[in-house]
Amino acid sequence: MAGRSLSERGARRRTKRVSIRRNVISLSLPVLLSSLFQRLVAIVDIFLVGGLGAAAIAATGLGQLLVLVTMTVFWGLATGTTVVVAHLWGSGRRREAKSAAFAACLVCVAMTMVASALGGLYGDRLAAFLGARHEVLTLAAGYIRLVFIYLAFTTGLNILSAIMHGIGNTRTPMRAIILVNILHVLIAWPLIYGAFGLPRLGVTGAAFAINASECIGFLYLLFRAIRLRYLRPGRPDPTLFRRIWRVGWPVALERVAQQSGQLFYAKLIIGYGTAAYAAHQIGVSIESLSFMPGAGMGIAAATLMGQALGARKIRRARISHREALRLAVIVMGTMAIVFLTCPALLIGLFTTDPAVIDKGIVFLRLVAFAQLPLAVSFVYAGSLRGTGDTFYVFLVTLAAMWGIRVCFSWLAADWLHLSLYAVWGVFVVDWYARALAFWGRYRQRDLHAAII
């Protein structure tokens, strides 16, 4: 009897693990695809303007980088919203979850107005500060101005997706971003090259295409959110917003640390010439296809951790984390092999410039060695955010980005005058340090005390 009881318990545990694994996949796969297609908007722009030359690639990449820097605070708001909504939803307090979602939307509107004004006024000056050469700066100015004027569509997509992720509906944001990608491709190419009787706008046409496609995607998500009653209009509850911001402000600082460090890192790369930065931008675009699975698993880990802790199911939280980690390592490990074996083929899809291709090959091979620590970092950081431990994630990001990547890259470039490849190699060390720090923190984290 005792043997049978143990066997039955073991069978139940295996069944539970399989159920959680399916839940992780069903939740993370749409998030993965959403992240992938969201990044594809930027990648398609780089791909389409590639026919205009290295300066156009660098200008478009520079504009995209400034938007990423601006989105840091919005990502903090989005993460706080996802985690708090997940906790409330998991504990059955759905009315409060919808009120929290509505409050987050109102704050997003106010923040967007400020960001659009600042970006439109000072974006081109920041591009000049980063060291962009005249030919690049001339092309980048119009792109930067347009994407900031219509930033509300980008931030709206971001916050509505975050709300739905917290609830556990990851399919609707996926459909929205797929719609954005289809429309973007249909609009961008004619506007960039002047097809079908449309004016040839070059880099500026790419910005118009992003604005128009994200507008449609935002309206679709807003319609679905209202129809599914995910938002509860009313006077915002300050208590709920404080909970969101308590989780979210360290994420905002984390993203500020990450993206501001990226700006200085980009400034060092630009110093090696337009071909170097074009290769860097193409390489980053290709690399993003690999870390999207890790990012998707990280979001899934944060959501499942938040919902499980909200329902006080600690064991389920731990199993969800392990399953997300396992899937991220498998997918990103596979991408590492792809980057090592056929980098020239991938870079050649974006440009025919031999100088850019030669440098891009080295970049992708370096990126291959960062895939596993990236997978570990994304999932462990996601799980820590799901427990509310966002301040530690911020501290690690700050130390790794500025203490390792920026500091050692600056020493390599400006003091030691080492090659571009040495500067690129520093980011691999950065990600190994983060993976170790997040792993150690999670092992020490008491999930029983991690109820927001």
C-alpha cells in the first residue's frame, strides 16, 4: 500500500509538471512570438533601408536606439503593471486588477505627452552628441522627429500588452503585433523607395510606416481590452498605483541604466567608423531574434510567478521557473550554433558592403558565446521580478552595464586603443556576470515571503 501511495504521488507530481510545462509553453509562446514580431518591425526597417547604404542603416539604427532609451520608464510601468495585475488576478481580486490596469493607462498617457515633447525637441541633438557624422545625422533627424511625435502608439501597445500579460492573455497582444508587422511591410517599402506612385522618402518613409502600423495595432488592442472588460474606468486608486510603481520604478531605473549604457557603448562603436556601427546595428538586429525567446520566457516566468504567489502556490511557482529556464536554454543554445556556423549568410541578408559583412561575421560569432548566459539572465530576472524583487535586478544591471561593459569598453577603446573586436567582446563578459548574480539571488530568495 505504501509503495502504491508513493507511486501515485509520483505520478501526480509528473502530471503536474507536464501541466505546468504546457502552461509555460502556452503562455510564453505567444509572448515569444509577440516579442519576435515586435523586434521585427525594427529589423525590417534596417533590412529595407539597407539598399540606401551604410549611412541609412546607421541613421535608422540610431533613431531606434533613442526610442529604446525613451521607453525605459514605460517598461518600468509595464513590468509593475504586469506583476501587480498577475498577483491580483491570481488571488481572485479581479475587480482590483482591472482598476490597477486603468490607473496604469492614465499614467502612461501623461508620461507619453512629456516624452514626445522632449524627444521631438532634443532627439537630433542627442544623436549629434553621440558622435553621428553629418551624413548620418542628416538622415536620422527626420526619422527621430516622426517616431517621437507619434510615440503614443508605441507606448499604448506596450501598456495594453502588459495588462493582458498579467491577466494571462498573451494571444491578443501577439495578434496585434503580427498585424503591425504585416501593415509595416506593406507600407514601408513603397514609402522608402517610392513605389506605386508614392514619393520616395528614404529613411523618413520608414518612420511613417512604423507610425501608421502601430496606430492600427494600438487601436486593435484598445478595442479588445474594452470588449473583454480588462479596464475598469473610474477614479484611480492611489494604493494600487503605489503597488505598481513600487515594483516598476526599479525596472525603470534598470532600463535607464541599460539603455544609457547602450548609448555610451554605441558612441564608442561609432568612433570606429560608419561601417563598424552599421555592422553593429545589423548584428544587434539579428541577435535580437535569438534573445526574444529568452525575453519571452522571462515575461512568462514573471507572470506565472506572480499568479502562483498571488494564489500562494509556492511549489507551482518553482516548477514554472524551472520549465521556463529549460525551454529558454534549449532555444537559445540552438541559436548559438546557428550564429557560429553561418554568420556570413545572416549578415549578407542585410547588406552587400564587404567591410560591413567582415565585421558583422565577427560580431555574430561573439554573440554566440553570450546565448546561454542571456537565457539564464532573462528567466532568473523575470522570476525575480515576479516575486517583486526588482530592485536587486536593477542593481545587477547597473553594475554590469556601467561597471563592466561601459568601463572596460572605454578602457579598451580610448586608453588601450584596442580593436573593435575587443570592445565587442566585453559584452559577453557582462552577460556571464549577470547570469551568475541572478542565479545566486534566486537560490537565496524566500518565495513564502515574496507576496506583494
